[in-house]
Amino acid sequence: AKVSLNRGWNLLNSQGELLFSKEFDFIYGFHGGFFKVEVNKKINYLDREGNIISKQWFDSGADFQEGFATVVVVDHKQGVLNKEGTLVAKGFDYVGFWHNGFAEVRMNDGTNPTNNKFNFINTEGKLISDTWFNWVGYFQEGYAPVERDFRGHKKRNFIDEKGQLLLD
């Protein structure tokens, strides 16, 4: 149970004892094996024992999903935190939901707010393709739909988990 104390929030175990030795400005909830907490308008995550998993605190953060959480690092750029508290990727304008071991990422060159390009990162935080796409879908059964400009036309295709286009 979540309990509000004099200066912050904590959790109670089934015996009514405080779960953590520290109070937090807010405790968002438990997802993917971690509690998301806030202190001084910064976000971090706690494991079940109450250990803070990352030395770095973040401007905001999403819940853990498939072992990863999207966090806002610096200047509104997003990154990816793994369960060990390591930032495995950073510098993206957007990191989407994890789906079958991959997350959509978006970058914009800054010339036009609608000039977005998309790619995927894997669980190591690495881009799977050198090509940036106009649109990407989700991975299912080893493939994801993608769209790119090809000789002045938009061409749909599929990309595999190694970043290779299925059709030329």
C-alpha cells in the first residue's frame, strides 16, 4: 500500500512496515519489476529491495516494458535504461514502445517539424539499420513494415531483425 508521510511517500509491506528507508516526493507504481519514483522533479527506479538502479536521475521516464524504460536525458532527448540501470541508448527525439525486442526511434533534422525519420533499436540500444525510414510499424514474426522514399515515390517494404530489407 502507498502511504503519504510528513515529507513524502513510501510503501507498506503486508505486515504494515515501511518498505523503503527513504521517502520519495512521489511513487508512481510498480511495472516491469520496478517502482518509478520522483525526487526534486527527477525520476529514477527502485528494485523490489528499494535500491535505486541508476546513478543518474532523469527529467521524466516511462514504465519498464520488456526490460527497458524510456527516459528523458538532456534537452528533451530520450534514451533507454536497462534493468541494470545502464543507459544503453540516448539522443533520440522519441523512443517508442518495445515490441518483440525492438523499439521504434525517431529523429528530426531540425529543418521542419514534420521531417521525421524512423529506425529501430535492439536490446543492446543499437540501430539495426543504416537506413532511416519515413514510417515504421512493429516487429512480428521477425519482420516489421517500413516505408522510405525511393526515386521520388514512397515505397513500402519489410525489414528483418538484422536490418535487411526483404524486397528490393
